[in-house]
Amino acid sequence: MARALPELAGVKHRFVDLPNLRMHVAEAGEGDPVVLLHGWPQNWWEWRRLIPPLARRFRVICPDLRGFGWSDTPIDGYEKETMAQDVLHLLDSLKLPRVRLIGHDVGCFVGFLICLRAPERVARYIALNTGHPFVRPTPAVLATFWRFWYWPLLGAPLLGPWLVRQGAFGSLLQRWFTADRAGWSPSDATLFADGVEESARALASSKTYRAYLLKESPQVLFGRYRSQRLPVPTLMLHGLEDNMLREPFIDGYQPFADDMKLELVPGVGHFIAEEHPALVSERALAFFAASRESGDSPEV
């Protein structure tokens, strides 16, 4: 039986057929488009507290990435470069030549890759609690890698999908991810759990982390993206109480970005859009308004 979509005032849903993927998209509001990319173990519902304030000024578009939420679960394609291409296909399908973009966690890294691959498609980017693609393997960075202890577990064949399906392991990760700070209701937690614990989605989660472990993390550390520049104006908002990503992992971007600013937010953990939605929406509205004043507003 298909899982029911949660209801949020003003939100409409559609399914968009892309190359090799049927993607679920939640939308609200009118105006210039803003695309929000969720993280793990979540889906479009991560943005429930950000959609209302943003939708008063913008057309808010919240896709479920491949393998998550209500989107399809293909057998492969969980490399973040492929996920980035999925989003670009979505923009093409929706006839959106240029958008403002917000990403968190997995979706944040996907957002960075979109900005590097197709900077002309992104007017401004807000990155929430995820490292950038220019991280160097400094001693300070390497000293934080123990914080990703769950990557080998989640990414392991057979073991990873099995662990994702176990609610107890999910509860442990929720505490490590500081979900207790995010104010998830029981129904919120069930929505996120149901979105990853079903067999095909558990496998998708495992492959998402396997790609991090075996491909993307080594590529970043060995400098795959350090030959590129980030031309898109970018604001990084980072909760300082995030148990995974500490300051050494989010610094060092300066030589590679034309216009990127970092704001460290005390007292906030990993799920910054849920823990402090007022701050995130305030910063987003101000940052995106600046694109209009500078003449880089998206054409729709």
C-alpha cells in the first residue's frame, strides 16, 4: 500500500517523470522559485517549518531525492553527482532556467555540486550543516573523522540495509544527529522512519552512505573539486552543536569561492532548519532578496 502524504496548508504535490527516475515534488507559494533539498534520514517534510514563511514570497519547490520520501528507488545512482543531475533534470522539466537553492546534509552536498556543475542555474545558495567540496585532509580535519563512525555501518552491504530497517538503530542515530533538539513529534519521527525503513529505501540509504565512504569522501580529500571555483553567492549556516561536522570540516573554503560567507549558530545542532526555523527563514529571505537588488534574480 502506498504511504499517505502528510498534509501541510498550501502545499500541493506532483510526480515528475525524469530520465530513469519518477520524482515526488511538494510545492507551495508563487513567485521566483526556491528549491529545497533535504538530508538523511528525511524527505520533503524536513522543510515543514520553512515552507510557510518562504512561500509568502517565493514559489517553494521541495523534491524528494532519489530513494527517499515518495520518489522512486532505482537500483543505482546514489552518487551525489547523479543526484545533482536528477535535480537539474527536474529544473528542466519544470522549465526553471535559474533558481535560488537551499540544501541540508546530503541535499547540501548535492547543492554544492549543482553550483559547481551548472552555476548559471543557481542565483544564490544557502548551505545548511554539511561540509563543502573543498575540504583538505589536514590533521584537524582527519581528527574529526571518528564522528562519522556510522558511515561504515550504514554503507556495508547486507548489514547496512538491515540496520536501517531496525528502529532501535534509527533511534540511536536520531540522538547522535541531535534530532532531540529538532522537536520532532511522534508523527514526524514515524514519517521519517517510514521513509527509510522500507526494504528498497533502506537499501537506497545504505548505497547513499556507501558512495560517501568509498567514492565521494576520498574524492573530496584528494582534491577532485579544488581545481574548480564556486562562483555562486553562498551562505553557509552551521549549528555549532552538530555532533558530526565540526569547524575544521567547514572552514578552508576561502581560496575556492568567489562570494561565500559562513555563519556559526551557537546552541543549534544538525537539524538547523527545524531547530531554529525563524533564523533560517530570516537569513534566507534577506539573502535571497539581495539577489533582486543586485540584478541576479532568476528568470521564470
